[in-house]
Amino acid sequence: MYRTNTCGELRETHIGTRAILSGWVHRLRDKGFVVWVDLRDRYGITQLVFDQERSPKELLDLARELGRETVIQVQGEVIERASKNPNLPTGDIELLVTELTVLNKSLTPPFTLEDQTDGGEDIRMKYRYLDLRRNPVKDKLIFRHRVALEVRNYLSKLDFIEVETPYLIKSTPEGARDFLVPSRMNPGQFYALPQSPQTFKQLLMVGGMDKYYQIVKCFRDEDLRADRQPEFTQIDCEMAFVEQEDILNCFEGLTRHLLREFHGIDPGEFPRMTYDEAMARYGNDKPDIRFGMEFAELNALAQHRDFSVFNTAELVVGIAVPGAGDYTRKELDALVDWVKRPQVGAKGMVHVKCNPDGSYKSSVDKFYGQEDLAQWAEACGAGPGDLICVLSGATAQTRTQLSALRMELAGRLGLRRPDEFAPLWVVDFPLLELDGETGRYHAMHHPFTAPKAGQLELLERDPGAVKANAYDLVLNGNEIGGGSIRIHDKQTQQTLFGHLGFSPEQAREQFGFLMDAFQYGAPPHGGIAFGLDRLVAILGGQESIRDFIAFPKNNNGRDVMIDAPAAIDSDQLGELHIKLDL
Ligand code: ASP
């Protein structure tokens, strides 16, 4: 028997009993006549004591030599600690060791395995198995487990069943590139790894499963923007005989349950905002509504003077930055430089300082008087002591730029508090999105999304104006879930494929199986998918998803621990009938 108890288990009530523990040597303090060892496992730390008076000399000598992270087994008596440690759950006791076995030695770890480590990201990822021993990482994985379990229980109680769908499939159009897997048995042919189980979950509805969910890996080969992973996990769901309202209610319930369970808060009914409104008020389809700083469109107020920059702009839009009215010249210049960075891309920024005495000082005083500026301030909701930042230009770009500035400044002002949760639904997304490069429309969500009732004929006249039965669940500025009511008849699906530029043959080739299925009594259905990694990170009050994933990949999509991706030998390539052309 390796252990009678874990290292987090022994308490005052165990005093006088014997115990066997196994774990890692976390820390060692050698006072000469006494040696203390902190023994660690997943459950906690127990202090071991070896001393001159009560332990045999050989045992004391052996203990003294123990290196960090050595795996040992000890047996001894649970005794009361002379100086108790109230910060440790096991802090009232220690184990007076009578037997010590070294189970496995350890090299010196390349970074300290403490809560605060000296190890940088690269070295931590290379030795992730050591990093996992640290509390902050371990606790995040346990938290993820608890969230996933809660999701499973909640959905299961609502009659959802978890069904696994295959990983070796044909392309699913979620807007990214596919990861491909060559088929040895079918030379020249490839599987694609699922970008999501989209078509399968719809087929499960045709199959009568009624309510499906799956906590499932998805794979998207895209250039990795910050904090994205090429493989990630979704809580994927689909329901039959539902309208949008049913889905929103069901998954608002799940989200509310998680917030209550993990934070003891009930955010009440989630606000709903149309896509158009979100773009106009926040310049973003996933607005962070933990704080205000809403957009105020200033065209009517600002386009009647001689300031040609504003006069020629499609949109003039401002935000009030609370308490920033005392920014220095230098700070304002830095802000202008910030919006001009290529990542943001604004040409410049106009500012108005709302002075405490009720007067205004702006970078465009030459063109606008105090009364004009007072009107701007009113429109933006700016009061004395605030700063107004105004951007102008083409509508879509300017909104994106101001949204970036809004988020940046809110971050600097501490308004994006991780312990505050502000969920909302964004609804009525456009069905199609124009690709600026190709000039072609593609599905904003995916091509199986149903247009809003009665909008199908608008597809011919004004495709960009058609709204979809699509919705996103947004939490603290992150899209944590998204889904739609689906098309469930062959004709509509075919029409939409046509609008997306598929010839009937191409549509048949890629999605014939789905359109065939729709001819055999497909029920009306719809669904949603949550990004589990992000959801868990937000619930855990963290910005980054990385430590909520046991073995994440780096920004180049590499696993630096196992060193993947890697070249494969020519025999293996030959078996797959692949010749490299590098
Ligand atoms: N398949 C979609 C996605 O991965 C979600 C959905 O429509 O249910 O974003």
C-alpha cells in the first residue's frame, strides 16, 4: 500500500494514529538536530518531521539528502505541531517519520515549482508536466473539471444526451482552414478534422435524438491570434422542435446556473441587443457592458464647421473616458500614437478635456466653440473631469478603432473587473458578410443558418440586408457561445448554397448527405456551441485560456514539449502515397 491518506487530509483528529503518505519533496528545512520536509501531492502539503531525539540517525541522514521533487513514501505517527500554521489545512499536525522509502529521484527542476515561478512561458511549456505540479495550474485544471461536470449534470437533467461524433470527417465550413489527415487505405484521399460537429449534430436531429450535447474537441487551422488554440473544446448542443427563444432560454439558464454555482451571483435576465445596435453603441458585436463609455455619433453636431476631416467622414463618433480629463499633453500624445498603431489604424484622434470648472479645452478649438463642445459632452455623457475621444472615417473601420480604444482605456482605468459578470445576447446577425477581398458573400455564421422568417426573397435583391436567426452569448467582451436556428429543408438550403457561390454540383458533392437527409423528415432544429476553454477562463477570473488547458500549443501552433508538428520518415510518407514538394 502506497498510502493510507493523501497529503491534504490529516487533521487534529488524526493525532496519535499512524499514517502512510506518498508524494513529492516540496521543500526541506535542515536545522541540524531536526529536518522538516514538506511533502506534496495534488491534495495538499503535509509537514514531515525527522529529529535527533526521536528518529534513528540513518533516517535523519537519509532525510537530509532528499532533493526537491524526489518521490518518497513515509510512514509515521501523526503528532501535534509545536508551532501551528493556520494558512495550511494540515497546519495543526505533522508526521513524525519512522520509515522512509525513496520511490524515485528527481533531477533539479529547470524552474521553481512554486505558486510564483521564475520560469518563463517557453520553459514552462517545455516541461509542462512539472508546471502542472504548481498550484495555479493544477487548480485551473480542477476548476475546468468542475465546470465541465456542472455543464454535463445540468444538460443531462434537461434530457440532453451526450453523443460522440467522428473526428475523421469531411470538411465543415466554419470559416477556417481544415486540418487534413491522409487516408492510407484510400490513396490520394483525405479526411478533414472537424472545425465543429455541425453537420453531425444536425443529422442527429434528423435521427430523432431531440436534444444532443457533446464536450468535444474542434480543430481549426487558422493563423493564431492571441490566445487561440488550433484545437479547442466546445460544449456543442442541438435541439429539435425549437425556436430561437427556446434556445436562448435554455442556455441562458445554463449560464446563469454556472454563475450562481461558481460565483454565487444571479445576473438576472440577460439583456438582448441586436447586432446593429451593438455595432452602433459599442462598435463591436461582442460588447463588454461591465462599464459604460458608449459611443455617441456626433455627425450632426460636428459636421457644420470648417473642420474638413470631420466634414468628409462617413462617421464621427466619440466616447467619454471617466476621470481622464486631467491627462497631460504627453499622455494625450501617447493616446494618439496608440490609435495610430497599425493594429488599430486610425489616422488621428480629436480630444476634448471637460474641465472641472465646466469649460472645455479641445484639440480642435480653432473650429469649435464652447457651446459646440458642451453639446458633444452631453451627447457622450461626459461630465466635468472626463475626457472625450473622437474618431472619424468610414463607419465600420472607425467603429472598430474606437472599440479598441474603449477597451484599452477601460482596461487602464480598471473598469474590466474580472469579478464582475455582464452577460448579454446579441441577436439578429446579418446572414451574409461581404468579403472585401473577393467581393463575394459568405455566411457570417455558417451556411446552415436560417434567414429570419420572410426574408428569403430579400436574398435576391439585397443579400447583405438579410438577417439571420443567429445569436451569440457574450460575457465580459467575449463571445462565449454562438449558434443559430438551422435551415431544415432541401430547397432553402440549396438556394442559400447558390447565394454563397456553390454550383449545384459543388453543393451536392460537399453537402449532398445533408440535403439528402433533409428529404427524410428533418425536424425544425437549432443549436449553439460554447467555447469551453474561454468560458472556464472567464469564470475563473483570468484573461488567458492557456493554463486551463493541460497541454496547450504555442502561438505557432507548436507543442514544444513533444515537439510537434514534426517531419515524418519517407516510409511513412510512401505508405500514404505522399510526395513532399518543399
Ligand atoms: N457550429 C457552430 C460553431 O462552432 C455553432 C453552432 O451553430 O451551433 O460556432
